Amino acid sequence: MHQSPSPHQPPDPPVTPYDQQPWFDGTAIPGGWPHPGHPGHPGHPGPWGRTSRLSRLWDNKALRATALIGLLSLSGLVILALVREQTGTKGFLVGLGLAVLPVPLIISVFRWLDRVDPKPWRNLIFAFAWGACAATLVALIANGFATEWLMTTIADSSSPGGRADADTWGATLIAPFVEESAKAAAVLLLFVFRRRDFNGIVDGVVVAGITATGFAFTENILYLGSAFVSDQEFGYSGIRSTTAATFFIRGVMSPFAHPLFTAMTGVGFGLAAAAARHQRVRRILLPIAALLAAMVLHGLWNGSSTLGGYGFIIVYAAFMVPVFGLLTWLTIWSRNKELRTVREQLTTYQAAGWLTPPEPIALSSMRARGIARDLARRSQGSAAARTVGEYIASATSLAFLRRRAHRGTAGPDFTTRERELLDRLWERRETAQPALAHAALSLPLPYPGPPQGPIPPPYWPTPPYGGYGYGYGYGTPAPGYGSPGPGYGSPGPGYGYGPQPPQAQRTPHPTYALPPSYGPQIHR
């Protein structure tokens, strides 16, 4: 017999789109998952056993963050004392003032390259702090010991040129090995512990470049401060001073020297991140080979200083400039490839009803992204623009997460992460989707047609921008901001935002039904 529920019994929770997906039952990792859970995942024994004290300490993120901040702070204080000891207070202040000048420019360049999927500021701050403090401290100590060892074992310390020979060998052979290894440690740490934010070549180049920027910043303080002390001792001043020459070489001609060297290591880690999980040899050898390339390039640059003025110019023009141009082209090409990935991967979610047809197109264009944010800002203010930006960031992360799942590198928290990102999209859809639909009309590329598989009826939200509608038709003009929007594809009904007939209305929750290839059938 059917019994009606008690009036005091709480109602059943509403059925969400996720409840229709069998992966979201939370009982176990889907069968056929390419690898076991990571440390910290339920059921994983952990590095020291799940119940041990060391394991509990390791899982404490706040404790790990505190230890890392303490390590970097201690390194910074030691570096400050060492540099001030060599340059004096006045030399330190002069070096600091000159060394900071190129930093905003370099950071801005790397942030521009990282516009598709911007990394969290905490990652970039860590990378810069590691390069400026920890890596520099390791380099100063190791290079000093190496120079002394060369003087006592290889160079003739009794001859006048013994010290010069030891410095030359140290700068050409020892310094590149020590410095590039110290800087690569930051890239490795982010690659391992912030794997979610490490998707390809662009991420590797950005993290490595900002780490090297911090390293060059501290190193420039030392060089410029020492040059100022030398000028004060010999009475040089003005444009002919050693300080001006040092700043011209390091701050004007080669501000990207250290970022260029370490970016080679970043390319290796980026390629490893893009490799499938079963390609273990490639994932190990590529970062090592890239690190060796960074050391060779660094040693060639340091060695050019011993060849005289013409030798330096030849190395600069014949090697450094072409390598810099090639790396720039590779990074921009990788960024465009990321945009194509966003479009391809989001098509699946659009077919399932989570996104509207114009969104994969708009989200794969930096121009359309900017137009959408500007449109929301002019119509509803800066809060709406931030909402659109958050929607874009979540959609981009969702696309990269799905790509990692196809490669078998998504991790056991894939479904949880996917659910979080879809929640964020759904909460912001009423503000972001109309703006993105209108922005898609500005793109010259024709719509390639609907994705394969069934397309659910569109969801028409209440227009948040007043009486204006946003149109995006598949052949018929649709109303936009006072002007007709072009249609794409074969003639048919327009997918527009604005007042719609009653029969076009539907519930705001799409059916979470993805193509059969989705889920445990991960491509390897």
C-alpha cells in the first residue's frame, strides 16, 4: 500500500542533472580508470600509511603552505643579507631601483601569453618568490663553492690569471648547471602539486619564465649594486659608468635572457603534461632533455662574454635572437591550439544542453571573450563583467579537464571537479550566455554546423539586459543590440535570447546525457 509522506518529513531533494549520470553516485572510481587514486584520495594508502602521523601532516594543506612560506621568507632574508654585504646599503638600494624596472614588462608579457587559461596568482607569486629567493640562494652558495673548488683543483691559484680562469670555467660550466636546476625545481613542484593548472606548453613557459624573472631580479640587484660600488670607488658617473653599461646589457639588451633559458625547461614539462599517461618514457625524458638544452643555452650565453665584444654580438644575433623568436612562435601557436581545444571539447557539453550553440565559438576566441565582458560591463556594471569572466574561466577549465580525461591524466577526482565546474557555469549562465551569444556574432568564422548527436531544445533565460534580445540564428537573422545578427548554417529557427514564444520555454536543467564515448571509455 502506498503511504503518503509525513508532513514533518523533509521533502526529497530535487533531482539535478548530475543524478542522471551514473558516475556521480560517489561510490567508487569508475571501472577501467587508467590509474589508481593519488595520495589523499580515499582508499589510497598514502606515502606513509593513511593512519600515520606523517601522512596526516602531509595532507594538511595549511601546514604545507606555512612551511613553504617560511622557507621562502628565510631564503629571502639570507639573500638580502648576502647582497647587502657585497654591495653596501647604498649599492643595494641603487641596484634594487634599477633591477625592478624591467620586471613589470616581463610579467605583463607572460600574463598576455597566459590569457586563455590564466594561472592563479598564488602559483605565479610562488614561482617568482622561488626564483628570487630560494633559487638565487642555492646558486650563490653552490657557485661560490664551485669556484673555490676549481681554483684549488684545476686552476693555478698562484698565477695572476688563476682566479680569472676559475671564474670563466665556473660561469660557463658550473653556473648553468646549478642555476637552471634550481629554477627548474619551481616548475617541477608546480607540475607535481598543481597539476590541475598545468596543461601544456604555454603553462610551462609561463611558470618557468616568471621563475627566471624572479631569479634575474635578485641577480641584477647584485650586479648593478656591485657596479655602483665600483663606480663610486673609481669616480665614474653618468652614461659612461659601469652601472649604466651593466643596466644596458642586462636590463635593455637581454631582459629575457634568464626567462629564455628556463623557458626551455618549461617547454619540456609542458610537453610532458600534454602526453598521454601511458607514455611514461616521454613524460620523464622530455623535461630532462629540455633542462639540458636550457643549461647548454645558458652556458653558451655566459661563455660569449669571454669572446670579446664581437663574440658577444655574434652569439647574441646568431643564437639568442633566433631561439627567442622560435620560442615566441611556439608559445603563440600553443595558445591558439588551446583555443581550438576549448571549442572542440565544449561541443560535447553544448550537445548535452549545458551550453548554448554560440558558446563554444565565442569561448574559443579571445576577441569574443573581450567583447562579452565589455558588453556585460556596459549593460550591468563591473559585477556582471566579473561574472562573465568567471564563466569563461570555468568553461576553459572544463575543456582542459575533459582533454586530460581523454589522455588518461585527469586524476580520480575527475567527476567531482567536473561537477564543480558545471555548477559554476549553471549559476552564472543568465548573465554570461547572452553576452557570449552576442559576442559570437562578431566573429568572421562561419558556424561549422551542429555537433554530432541529439541537440536538446534551447533554454531561453529571461533577458537580463532589458528589452533587447541577443540573437544567434542558424540561417535567419536574429535580433541583437539594435541591429540584426547574421545567421550561420542552413536555414532554420534562430537560437536567440530575448522574448520567445511560450512553446520555446523549458526547464532550466538540461538532461545530463553525454555521447557514448564519454566516461570510462577514455582514449589512450
